[in-house]
Amino acid sequence: MNDVRWLSAQELHTWVKLEVIAELLPAALDQPLQRDHNLNHFEYIVLAQLSESDRRTMPLTVLAARTSATLPRLSHVIRRLEDRGLVVRSTSELDRRVTLATLTDAGWDLVVRAAPTHVASVRDVVIDRLTPDQLRALDQITDAMLEALDPGDRKGLRQACGEKAPAPDGV
């Protein structure tokens, strides 16, 4: 235990605030979507990912990576969205082992209606609370944290932002 680098008082103070934000943010983003569109934040993210993909279709394995979900969790959510007519599942014609999720027209309509609610929540809770300098600093901070949490760009964030994705290990 002598080699443990304990947090300083300032580090601990900052860390605790980040933990609280990580706990409170999902509920703050869930509430307006639930109230106005009968969607939770994760369901919205699934629909949004599909809405932005080619032909509104994505393999479940890719969708799971993009949403940081396990396949069982994603499968359960996809089933709920299917029951509501928002998504359909199918088997890939190119590889019968691959299951695809496709956003239906009803799913598209819902995500289009829900997007302004989501953006308003993000603005209210995060973006509009920060000065331009703070926003740039937050961007740099999140880049540094993502380097540790997602070094291989599993979520495809760097690619989506037009950045060069890191080379695979050993290349």
C-alpha cells in the first residue's frame, strides 16, 4: 500500500464532482425524453445511431459498440423498440450470422421529433452552462479521458468527428 498515489485534497474534490455528474447526467437526459416521447436516453441513442447509418441499418455488434452496450442489453432494447414498431431485425444477406437492426419509418419520425428535446436538454445541462473557453477545455479534457477509456475508438467517435482513428496494436 505504500506505493499507492493517493489523491490530493484538490484531486479528490474534483473526482467526487465528476462522479456525481456521471450519476446525475443520465437521469437529466432521460427525463425530458421520457416525458415528451416515451423514450429513455439509451433508446434515443440507439434510434439516433440507426438514423445516422447507411440505409438506417446497422449490425447489432456495431450498434452495441457504438452505444457501449452489451449484446444482451442491446437485444433487449431492440426487442422493446421492435414491439413499438420503431425498429426491425433481419439477417444480413451477405453473412447469415449477422443480425441487422433497421430503423422503420415510425422510428425515423420519432427520432426526428425527439431530437430537439434531446438537444435542448444537452444545451440546458451542459453546453449553455459553459463559456466558449470552458467548452474548449472540456473538449480537451474529454479527449484525454477517451484516450484512456477508448484507445481503439470502439465507439467510432474519432471517425465520426473526422479525426484519424488510431492504428490497431502492432501496426
